[in-house]
Amino acid sequence: MRQVKYVAMVALAASTLGACATKGFVRKGLEEQRVALSTEKTERVAGDDALRTDVNGLRTDLNALRNDLTTMRTEFGAKITAMEGQVKFAMPVHFAFDDAAVRQDDQAALEKFAQVANQHYKGATITIEGFADPAGSADYNLRLSRERADAVRDYLVTKGLDGTALRTVGYGKTRLVRPGAQGTADGAELNRRVTFVIETPAGAATVAALSGMN
């Protein structure tokens, strides 16, 4: 009988210990799950905050770009066209007849362009396109238009743009704004100009900025 009681006590003790071990295992599992859920929640909240910060930052940048583009259009008469991967700025920067010097009257517009390019298109490749009116030979006008683009590039470098990101090309008397206008004729100055083409994926931002402008 004593042996039977001993066996029963051992069995009861084993059962009790097993139950305690099971409860401990379950408790440990629940604690690990709680910690995992708490960590996941913390990471999710942090991710949401980071995303919210990014969205707010993009909205701020877009508003700043819209304001700058508005200024360029209203104060300087720039014509801005956004395409996939490119943004084209037709600036009111013109040249005297048979001359490649940047005029003082155009410096403010170029300074604004430099500021916008530095702030919104930093690191992008910018092509400066030079043009001439129809007076003179094709070869001479190609050279003159390139000299105009080079002069504008040199001026923009003095305003903080990276010269290695600036390309220049001369198109001579092609793509005339006022066909046939040359020398001192009305509209001839519009043919003696430069335009800027910025190659950048940020062109999508310019599309969005322009879509909110009249």
C-alpha cells in the first residue's frame, strides 16, 4: 500500500510539474508574441511617420518649384515646357546683332534660372542651345550661336552652376522664332537667343507644378 501511495505521489508530482512546465512554455510564447507585436507596431508607426515626412517634404518641394516657375513666367516671361525626362526653358535672353556677349538686361533672368536649377535640378545635365538670326552664312551663324551658348554657360558658372553639367550647342539660323527677321528688323532679336534643356527624371515634378498654374 505504501508503495502504491508513493507511486501515486510521484505521478501527481510529475503531472503538476508537467502542468507548470506547460504553463511556463505558454506564458513564454505569449510574451514573445507580445514583444513581436509591440516591435512590429513600433516599426509600423515609425514607417508611417517617415512616409508622412517624405510626403510633406515632397509637397513642400513641389510648392517651392511651382512658386519659382511662376516667378520665371510672370516676371521674366519664360516659356516652360515639361516632357518625359526633360524640361525646356525658353528664356528671354537675347543678343545684340553680330554679338555673343551676355547683356546686362538679361542677367537677372539668368540668375533666376541658375537659382532654380541649383535648387530643383541639381546634378542634372543642362544643354544650352544658342541661335542666330538669318543674316550671314550658315557656318558663321553656327559659330556665333555656339559662342552665345558658351557665354551664357560661363555666366551661369559664376552664379554657382556646375560647369561639368552644362553642355553647349549652336544651331545657327535654324528654328527661327521670326522667320526672315534679321539685323535691325522687327523681331530679329527674338531669333538671337538661347534656350535651356534640362535632362532629368524630375521633369515629372515640373509637369505637376505646371498643372497647378494658369
